[in-house]
Amino acid sequence: MIFSVIACFIAINSIYGRVLLTATGLEFRTFVSRRVVPWGEVAGIERRRRMSRSEIWWDLRIVRVRGRSLAVPGTITNRRWDAELDRKQVAIQEYWSRVAGG
């Protein structure tokens, strides 16, 4: 029972969370927390696949220079070719490129 509640809560945060792109970094906003990842810590933005018992899920991850990669809130989808996920990835990469100066 507890595992089901935790899994449901994680799914809601993954689907309905948001990311705000600022001059200083990415601000992750979920129902329970806010976290800022400075652009200097970003080594890349990747699309990753996760598998559950019944489905394959895709999301965006921020690969950091040091430490573990972080899931970008609000980017999880079960569609392999998802135009909205592609648009989000391009937007983050373009913003990161502009801020990084290249």
C-alpha cells in the first residue's frame, strides 16, 4: 500500500512538475520542492527511456558535471515520438547554449 502511494506521488511530480529557465540556471518546481541547477553544473540534456512493468516511458534528464543526473519535471511521456517532448528539449538546449555563450 505504501509503495503504491509513493509511486503515485512520484508519477504526479514527474508529469505535473515544471521547469523555469533563468539566466542563472534551471529552476525545478514540483508540488513539494523547488531546486535550482546552475547552468555551470549542466554538462548536457538527454532524452532517456525508463521501463515499467507494462510500459516504456521517456523523459528529459539534466546531466551534471558532477553528481547524478536529474529528471526534468513535467517532461515524462509514454510516446516514443512526442513533439512536445522534442520542443521542450530544444528549448532547454537553446537557452543553455545562449547562456553558455555558444
